[in-house]
Amino acid sequence: MVTAGVVALGVSLAITAGSAAQAEPIRGAGSTLAAPIIAKWAKAYKNARADGGDFFTLDWTVDYEPVGSLAGLMRLNQPELDFAATDVPVPPADLARNGQKQFPIVMGGIAVVTNLEGLPEVGLRLSGPVLADIYLGVIKTWSDPAIQALNPGLALPDLAISVFHRQDGSGSTHVFTKFLSSGSEAWKTRFGADTLIAWPLGTGAEGTQALIRAVAATKGAIAYAEYGQALRAGLPVAAVANGSGNFVRPGPEGVQAAAASVAWGETSDFFASLTDREGKAAYPISTAVFAVVQVSGRSEHRYRRVHDLFRLAFAEPGASDAAALGYVPLPKALVDQVERYWAGQPPLAN
């Protein structure tokens, strides 16, 4: 249900837009991980602002380009872009230097997806060190003893592992390689964590959907992708060992457990990572998607309407839409902190 305050703000924004020389859509770019839910929110935003009628202004529409987190951030200095969506939070010092603000919009898991037949319902079990060795080329077949040791009793095929990865600048790549770095000194030393990686082997794909299609078409394939998109594609997802030694699947419960370990109120500009968090139930390749909004050099109307879009997204049915697509909506306490941040007040302690 849309609150009266949200409606009032929408009316105010519409009046302001009407006095402008030309109405413009809210323009964003970035994370492919977040593209499905932003598309859903964009449709809901237009319908809510039109209030069921046929008339609408471009100010009530959203134009989002899923070009990857890195490309989205790079485009934010272009005058027509209002926000970038990134799976990797921007350090507060960089935000201050560029005149930008940042807040989380949704959370999710980066799933390890495979194309293998005969897997149990709970999925294949994998760990950070084993995944790093697969992407380093140390482990070459699915029947390798290191994989078999994690999956006792499972008949794994003597099949070559076909490694796939993102070739564009991706926040998902940063999250995944940060997890590899935490479990493998060899990976950390040679490659570390970044949105763009000089991969030692494998085949690259542009964007999440292309990556998923490549895995679906290749027997023995492995890759990493946003959980909801992998689920909708029908690809098996692995249970991954966390720091407590528990194997956790990339569903909402594991992501929520990871997010619960973050003291958001103690962060600056919500700068925090959900990857490899402590907690027995935490999924170790969890992430939050952040909206980075250009404030310096923009009118207040420009950045306030971005707030208006996400205020509606955080409420119902926006939160339920996110959950239905496999994401984890922000908890109410975190939404409250974001709204105080928008108002120019520092987030309060948890």
C-alpha cells in the first residue's frame, strides 16, 4: 500500500516537473544483478504515479541500462544519468570527492551455477579453496578428489570442467573474487578482488543473461550468477561452505543471516560488504546492491525523484516483488536508516 506521504511527495515532484522545460525519465545504469527488480519497480512506479489512469509524464518513467556495475559508475559523471546501481559499495572518500551519495536498495546472493546431471536436491557442495582451484585451473575435472571429498557418496562424472566468467566490469565478479581471495592465498596473491579480472582460463560472457545461457548450453560448465536469475533459468546452484564450515545455499535465509551481521548504523554512507560474513547460517557470497546518486551539480528535483522511486520500491508491493524474484528486500530498520540519510541526518546506531 502506498502511504499518504509517498503520494504527496509524488504529487509535489510532478508539479515541479510540470514547471520544467521538458520532462525527463529517471535515468540509471549499472548492475545486471539488479536489472530484473529495477525493471519491475520501474513499471510499478509509472503505474503508481499515474494512479491507474492513462496519462503519464516522462518524469514518472525509469530508463535503466544493465551495463554492469563498473560501467554504471563510470557513466555517472554524464549529465543525463541520475543514479548508478552497483554490487560493490563506493568508499566514502570517493563519494565525497565526486559529490555523490550512496544507499542500499536490495540484497541477494551470487550463486555458483553448474550444468551437471544427477545432482541431489540440496545441490553440489563446494568451498572457497576448491572454487579458487577450479578457476585457477588446478582442478580440471568434476571427479577430482577435492570435489569428491566435499560430496561423499555422490557419483561425480569424469567430465572436464568448462569455466565461464563475466568479461565486462561486474560487481558480481568483484563479490565472487573477493570470496575466492578469502579462501585461497594463491588467488589473492595473483588476482585479488576486482570488477575486471585477467582470468587465467575460461570463457567470458557479457552480462548475467549471456553467462547463464552459456552455462545452460555447456555440459560440465560452472559459473557465478545472481541467485534469482539462476533459479528462473532452472540451473542447479551449489551449497557453499561458509567460515563456520556449514554448507549454505544462496537463498533468502542465508543472505539475511549475512546482512544481520552488519552494524549498518556504524557505517559511513552504508559502506559495507556482505561477503564472507560471520555466522553459522550466513551465505558467504552474499551482496547488497547500492544506488549511487549524483548530488553535486544536480538540482534537488533530480536527486529527490530518485529517492521517490526507491521509497516506493521499499514499500509494498515493491518489497514483495523483490522477494518473488529471488532477492532479499531491505529490513524495515535499514529502510528507516536510508530515509534518515536522505533527509540529511546520519544513520542511527542499530
